[in-house]
Amino acid sequence: MSAPLLSVRDLSKHYTSRGTRLNILEGISFDIGKGEVVGLVGESGSGKTTIGRSVLRLVEPSSGSVRFDGTELTALSASALRRQRPRMQYIFQDPFASLSPRMTIGEILTEGLKIQGIGTARDRVERARSALAKVDLPADAINRYAHEFSGGQRQRIGIARALTLSPEFIVADEPVSALDVSIQAQVINLLRDLQQQLGLTMLFISHDLAVVEYICDRVIVLYLGRIMEIAPSADLYARPQHPYTRALLSAIPSPDPDARRNRQILKGDIPSPANPPSGCVFRTRCPSALDACAGAVPQLREIAPGHFKACIRDDLN
């Protein structure tokens, strides 16, 4: 098996707020192979965006290793990291907040090229036009401003901005959650087509499990800063092994209103990262929790080829 493009080991992120330590991420480990799309799912507040930003060092991890194509990103100086930036790009969640209202679309798309010193001014404009064509926007968009476009068009511009630098790896942070449902499918299909055409490797962050099933090869399930389960997409949706994954999947709306559902309703809210539960962090909401679940943090272990879970119970069907 070839070496992964991205390898994350024991990634942790802590903040201190008013003297209180917040444990946002603890012991996160996963790999993403070249050309693979890996989904990252979980409730709001589980740490999905923090993982996406930490692997690109948009926020600094507290500890752990992030290797990109064999290079340890956490050890790079600012100048060395800048040289790696064209290979790794980020698509932001909010297309309304991530585009400057004072810059033309052309200036937005060529800003990264200019910072990296790539090409002449004419070359940069051509690359911007090419990126707009890839996301099905007209060439004259280059002279217009963000406020002249709809939400779906703005997100296409955000995708084009990532593509201008010809990256190998993209973090897509809930790229359709701020869009109307009628537009979401268009943007998701665009991302999938671009990924296949360009051979992109992608970490796709979402809380929409139906979208993740459609676009992702493997899925990572996150809860309160810890990984609960990792599996190939088809396997996870057909045979979820962790109680939290089962609860998430049972909440997916069914197109058949008469279909029988084994709905699992989680009680309460996700605990505060300032005071996480002992042992398994999910145990306070888990319908299958035992007293032993409070004793030790369950390790992520392989229970089938490529299928990992962090749960002490193997007797759940």
C-alpha cells in the first residue's frame, strides 16, 4: 500500500479561557490516501472544523504530528510552511463572510498566486479565468464584486480560489451548509466532478450524513474531540458499530414516510469540553453504557479490515 498523502497522529488542541482548560481535540489519528475523499462527521461542537484547520496549521495544534507527503508540517518554519501552502487549500463554510467585499473576483482569485510569486500578472489572470470556467462561472465575473453573486455562486468562487493554486489536498469545511437546499446538490456535484477530474485528495467536513455517503470514500465519526469510528463509507452506513454512529444514522430522514425506523434519540446536549466525562466521552448519552465505560478511555481498534471503533462493547448487534 502506498504511503498516505496526509498522516495525522495523536493530534490534540487545547485552549485556556478564563483560567479554564478546554480540551477541543484529544489523540486524533487518521490517514488520507492520495485521491481519497474522507468525510468528517459529528454534532456541532465536536471539533470538526478545528481538525480541518489544525491539519493545515491555520490554527496551531497543541501537540501531535501532521505529515503531508512525508513532510512534518508542525516542524516547519513560517517561510517553509508558506512554500507548502499552494499544495493545501481550504474551502470555507460561509461564502458570504469568506470573500472580501472590497476586492474584485479577479483580485480574490489571484491574491494567493501573487503572494506565492507565481506567474506574471497576465498569467495569474489566465489562471483565474480557467478556475472560473472549472466552476461554471462566466469569464466576465473576474471584474465584478462578491455582492453581485448569489450564495451558490459565491461558494463556487470560493472553490475557484482554492483551485487557482493547483492544490493536491483540499479541506472542504461544510461547503454547502450555508446554502439553500436547492443549490446544495449543484455544489456537491461540482465538488465531486472536480475531485474526479483533478485527482484531488479531500477532507470533507459535514453534519449532513446523506451528503457524506454520496461523496466520501471513508468516514470518520467524531464526538467531543475524540474519534468514535472510522470505516469505508459503504460499510459504515450498512453496519455501524459504535452506538453514537448508529444514533447519527438513525436521524437521517427517509424518503419513504411509511418505512419502519429504529430511531435512536440521544438525550441531553454534548458535554462541555471544559468538563468532559471520564472514560468514554459519549457514555453520558449512550443508550448502551455500562459502569465500566467510566473507567478508561476506549482505544480506537480495528474490528474488521479498515473498520475501527472506540468502544469496549463488542456484544451490540
